[in-house]
Amino acid sequence: MKYNSFNKNYDFNLVNWQTDKNSNIIILAIHGYNDYSKAFKAPAEIFSKHGIATYSFDLRGFGTNRSLGDWFELEVHCHDIKKIILDLKFRNPSKKIFLLGESMGAAISISLANQIDELPLDGLILVAPAVWNFSESNYFKSLFLKFFSTIFPNLKVSGKGIIKIRPSNNIEMLREFSNDPLVIHKPNLKSLNGVVNLMDQSFHDTKEYFSNPKFPTLLIIPMIDEIVPRKPLIKILNDKKVNKNFNKLINFEIYENNFHMILRDIDGNKITNDIKDWIKKENKKNSSTSISKIITKLEDSNYFHRLD
């Protein structure tokens, strides 16, 4: 793993895991809420063994940034990621570039892909995407959060001991995660309200993108997800425009026994290898599974989120 200074306008570094092989594939990986680039250490090490170089960085307000704990709007993150993609392509004109987002990072990635035209990408990988119309489906809760985040924007909150959730089945990883000083364990109310707005926008961007996808897209869905509810995704897939125009560029992979932090689950290496296989195969068209069968699978399986 190497750290490179990337752009003088940024106050963070680009992290990269290179490969010993002659690689013609680059992944730019975008981390989730309160997390940082270390989230991709394990999958990146696997990718590197198969000739795939991985780059990542800490989004503004997260990880090693001096602005740790501050909130930056979706447009800021999209601008940063676009600049990095363009720079990577400029430096590596003959290499394929895939954008991989996990959780909030996936929500940002799909908004970027939907809103920005002519991105030099060869594929989009969405891992447990935080696509959630929270304000629409939880109107009074969103009003409550917006009101108090305006009055007490810097008030830090923690659900530890109050809300019991299982983000992964990898206990050793979770212990390390809970003690990592670069992980935000107590976000402030402004940040919480910000991520709700981000997910709201991503929900609408996802409906538009799924109606007319621009890139080969892999969607990784863990069924035991206690962080992001499943019903918003089902609602998107049931939309007539999405259902009617669902493009074969989109490939779904559903994992019944995995959790939200799926790439860091005990069997996370398997999912990473599935992503690797999807990237490296020439034919990225969807399997024969129809959207109706995907929806039925999502609807009929047990739900694990409190708001599902």
C-alpha cells in the first residue's frame, strides 16, 4: 500500500494498492459513512494478486482529513471523485477504470454516474448501497432530525448500548473497527442530517440511472443488512419506468448469508473474488434472472432492518 499526494486543493492523500503484474485495470473505491479508505485493505490485496490496482481516499470530513467530523454535501464529494477519475484516466489512458462504492460510497457513486455525463468509466460496482428515501418514508423523524440539527449541529450522538445492530459477522474485524481512532464513532447531528439528505438524493438518482444505465453495473446486495433497509430498493425496482426499461447492463448478485459490511465479512474474500470475476470477464451482460424474480427474492426473504 502506498500513499501519494494527489491534488494541492485536497487535504487528503490517495491510497493505492498496486499489483506486481502488468495491470490494465484500476478500481477507484469510495468508502461508507464514518469509515475511511482502510475499508478496502482486504479486498484490494486480493485484487492486486489478480492484476487489478486499487485506489482509494478519505472523503472530506472522514479518516485522515483535518476536517474529520465535518459534513460536506453530496456535490462536494461528486466533484472530488470526478476530478480523481479524470486524473487517473489522464495518467493511465489505456487502462480500464471501475468505480466501486460501499454503502454511502455506493450512494455517492450512483449519484455521480447519473448526474455527470461522459465519465471515463468502464463499470460501476455498488456494494450494499445506502439508497434510502428516508425523508419520504419517515417524514416526522426527518423533520425532527432537521430541526435539532439546525439548533444543535455539533451535538454528537451515539447509538452504542441503545441500538443493537450487526454490521458484520466478522467479530475480530468489528473489534478493531470499534477501536480505530480514524473511524467516527459519534457523528454530530449536522452530519446525520446530511447523510439523510444524501441518501434521499441518491434514491432519486438510482431510479433515473436504473431506467437508463450508462455503464456495466454490478449491484451487491447482502440480505442480512441491519444498516440500510431493503424496501427502498424494492420500491425502485417496482417503478414502472425502471421495470419496463431495466437494462441488461445491470447485474444483481444477492448474498443471503451476508451483512452490510459484506466485503469484510468472514467470507468477504468470496465476494471480492466474485467482483474480480465480473470485472475481468468480457461479457458483462446480466444473467438470465429476470427483474421480477429479483424482486420476488428481495420481497420474500426475511427482513432484518428495524424500518423494513
